[in-house]
Amino acid sequence: MSPIDSSALAQHIAAMSDEPLVEGDVPASVWMLVKSRDAEGDIVWGVRNAGEPFTSEELLGALSGFVESLKRDLASDWE
């Protein structure tokens, strides 16, 4: 596999996000959850990634932290 150009990855992140990377940060990887509509108009979900592969441990750790953050955010709506 050929290496991903980190500046191209940073440009893609900036183009697809309301929150660009901190100036000076150099992206190594990106993992995306993609919600889209199929040809019949049904919602479908997919995952895409680019850059250096994530290890299973890295991905599980990042997703677990994100899930906990979402739980706190949702719970605060009930307080």
C-alpha cells in the first residue's frame, strides 16, 4: 500500500468538517462513519478509512471514549 500524503488528508478533513484540525497537527489516519441513501432511498451506513491503519485497540479505545461522551451528552438532556 502506498503512503497517504498527510497534507492531502488534512485538506480532505478541512473540506468535510466544520471543525478543522489544529494548525500544525499532521493527520496520520481518518476513520469515517458514513450515513447515505441507497438507490431505493433507504438509509444505509458504511465505514471508510484512510491513512495509517488503526489497530483494533486504537479504534476500540477511540470509539469507547466517544460512546461515553455521547452517553453523558444524552443524559444531560434528561437533567
